Amino acid sequence: MVAALLILVVIVAVAAVLNPRREDFAWFLALRRPAWLTFERWIPLIWLAIYGCFYAAALLTWNASGSWALMAGYLVLLLLVQSYTWQICSSRRLARGTAVAFMGWLWGVALTVAVLAVSRIAALLLVPYLLWSPVGTLVTWQMQRLNRGRA
């Protein structure tokens, strides 16, 4: 029970601390997006589901291993994922977000491989992020081209 609450508190705290300011996020929302991005309204729900998967995976990993090193791995992944939007908005540079997103995906692959040795279910719960992250990276990369001079 303590681990479940602690993991949840860490996820919420990181999300709160690395949340962009309103005016910076408004700048981001005003940028042009690729024409094929017709599902943007669903992106917050997709991320909510991914964060739920992160929570469940971290809890399963902790219960299976008690490994602080793996918990640190989840924390690094969470910091990278949450800093994507924060980096873009605070720096007003989409290229930074693209780089952070790619680093997050690489870290996610490494964490998934490490977790696989402890819990197959926890590793499977990281797969939605591994599948979704390249989509976000592609969107950001294309937004760089669409918003030259603004981003």
C-alpha cells in the first residue's frame, strides 16, 4: 500500500512540477500541426492511459523485485516524458522536444528490457509508450517544418 501511494505521489509531483506555464502552453497550442493529425483531441486521454500503464508497471516491478534501481529508471523515464512539453513550451523550440522525446523512447526501450527480466506484465505495460512515443516525435518533427520562424 505504501509503495502504491508513493509511486502515485511521485507521478503527480513530477507532472505538476514539469507542467508548462499557461502562456507558454498557449504558444504551443497556436502552432500549426500536420494535416494528418486528426486525432489531437484524443491525445490527453492517450497520455492518461500511458501514465496509468507507467503506474501499474512501476508497482508490479516494485512488488516483483523491490529494486530501487528500477524505480530510478521509471523516474528518469517519467522525467523525460514530462519534460517533453515543458521543454518545448519554456524554450519555444520544437527541436528540443524532438530530442527529449527521442531520448525518452531510447530510455523506455532500455527500461523495458531491464524490467522484462523481473516482470513480463510490467514490461508489456511499457509497450503502449514505446508505440506512441514515435508518433509524438514525428508530429513534433513535422511541426518544426510547418512552423519555421516561430519554433
